[in-house]
Amino acid sequence: MSGLIGLYGGGGGGGGGTGPAGPAGPAGPAGPPGPVSDPTEYDFTEVSVWIIEHNRGYYPDVTVIIDGFVVDTQVQHTDINTLVIDMGVPTTGKAVVD
């Protein structure tokens, strides 16, 4: 069993430690653009399924407002640029995408 100790770094061999860090490598490529910071309002009149193509490249927060009140409803993000709000019945209101 003593022969296995060397395989796992538990014994044998001298030295140790690490040397100084080398020079920094080149900069990587630029990242994707950041999120759009301004909220956008989408108005709907007597529509039961609201489809919004926001093209933000991420899953934004959505606030649904009907008759001046914030309504808790389910929002389905079909992809990073599109979302669907199914009101169940024709509804007039707005969605604020942030």
C-alpha cells in the first residue's frame, strides 16, 4: 500500500510551491450588449392573448396594468425576445416591460 501514497501526492518527491505569476494574457472579446434600461409600455384593446416582441435579448420583468391597477397574471416567455400574456377574455390594458 505504501507505493500508492506517491500517486496521490502524499509522499515522495521534493520541492513544492509555485513560482511567480506570468504576464497577463490578451483581452477577451467584447461581451454582449447590456439590457435596455428604460421600461417600455405596450397597450392592448379588447385582446385576450397579448403577444409582445420586445427584442431585449433577455427575460424582462413585466407589470400588467388594467384600469389603473396592477394585476397579478402569468407571463410566458416563449424566448428571450418574446412573451405572451393570456388574459383568458378580451381585456384592455397595458404591459410594462422592464
